[in-house]
Amino acid sequence: MLSTNHVGAASNMVTTTTGIQVGAAGTNDVAEAEYRKLLEEDDRAQGAADRWIQENQEFATRGGAIPNTELNRRIMDRFAPVRTGYEDFLRRHPEHVAGRIAFASFLGDTGDEDGAQSQLEKALTLDPKNPAIYNNLANIYTHSGPVKKAFEYYAKAIELSPREPTYYHNLGTTVYLFRSDAKEIYGISEDAVFAKAFGLYSNSMRLDPDNFPLASDVAQTYYGITPLRTDDALRAWTNAYGIAHDEVEREGVQLHFARVKLLSGRFAEAKGHLSLVTNSMYGDMKQRLTRNLAEREESARTNAAAASQPKEAK
């Protein structure tokens, strides 16, 4: 029920919830009812902000959008009473752990990462065996440092809750993104770092096999490995395609099929995948891949022609 911050500042390969449940946290029923009302108001404010952003993007296509500064002011005005509500609640219930976790998430969503970290650190002193707190603090450490602390805290979250797929996912992403740190922390080679990241992803997928964003993250890691493991990458994208929820996600995977096959010189197959992408939201990416494909085809023809020419006698 609690939203979390995540590794998003470093990568889009992230998950956004811990899957934990909100308990009474040792408070009385009145406090718990008040806390749940805070969550509802938080959700309403976040929903309003999302709606305004989407509407403004639509207005922009017709030349009627308001300036971003005005939109941001409107959003922050909408969030202000929610922040005041959390602050007032925690003044009266300073030991409400779930309240501090929720407030930290709100602060992170509104750009106050220092405030979020402070709330999580206070929550950790109250409940040092809560895995969500370690995970959420680790999320902050991945982009504000120290990164090594992120490794430690994700591992602690896994130790405390070994069946929560999000924690394996986040640690796997951190191992993959911060390979130099991972080599030093674990005392292993870069090849072993990739293997460790895939092992963590595998644990996450075993616990959450129908998670499309997770499957996509796993498949995207192959772009960072040189030389490209074409067959492994295609198998990973095939798995993601199989659990995609709708045509939008399936067309996104088609773009990745095209990219992998383009990189491996399978140009005709890449064209076939690109022809299946019709959603306008993928227009720019499809155009870039199409242009790249044409350039690589031309380069391949030039190289083949040069290779077929007889060598001049010395």
C-alpha cells in the first residue's frame, strides 16, 4: 500500500512499490483512522497533479498549454495541505512508523529528497527490522550517495523479507548500474558482476513471474554487455513479450526486437519488427531505428563491395 522512491534517478529500470501492508503500528484506532485519511488525501493530490500534467501536455499540442512554472505552482499549492497534514499528524504521533514512511514517499515524490531521508532515518530508529525502510533509504543512496550504503541496505531488506521481489529487483539494478562499486564490494570480476545481477533478477522473476516492467529491465541489461549476447537478449525480450499486458507494451518490445537484430546484422528481420510498430507514441524511436538500420545496411553493402574487389598486385 505504500509507494516508495526508487532507483529511478539512475535508471528507468525500477519498480515503485514494496508490497508491504500498512499495520496499526502500535497506535490507537483514532490515530489509525486519521492516518488512512491522510493516505487518501495524498492519493487524491497525486491524482490531480497527474491529471493536470497530462491535460497540459494535450493542450500543448493545440498551442494552449500554460507555462511549466505556472503548472508547478498549481501542483505545489495542491500538495501544500497534504504536507501540512503529515507534519501535524507526526507531531501528535511521532512514533507512527507507517506515517513516517508514507510522508517520506510524499516528500520524495515532491522533490524533497533530504526531507524524505530524514523521515526514513527517524522511522528506522523506531522500527529497525522494517525491510521497507531499508529499501527506501537504499533508493535514495543510489542517487545521492553513498552508493555502497545502498548495496548494504538492499541486502538488509532482502535478509528481513526474502520473498519480496522488489528488493531483489532493486539490488540487481544497482549491481548492474554501479559495476565498479559492485566489483569492489563483492571482490569479483565484471563478468561475475553481470552474473550476480542476473541472479538477483532471476530471484525477483521467480517470485513475480508476470511483472512486465521487471522482465523488460532484465532484457535491457543485455545492451550493456559487450559483445552483445544476441540469443540471450532475444530470449529475454521474448519472455517480456509473452507477459505484456496490451498492444502498447507489445509494440515497445517489437522495437527492442528490431534493435537487437539490427545490432546483430539481421537487417531484414529488424525491418519486419519495425513494420509492426504503428503507435504514434513510438514514432521518434521508430524513426531513429529506421535511420540507423538504413545506415548500417549501406555500410554493410559498401564493405561487401570493397571486399569483393580484387586486390592490387604489389
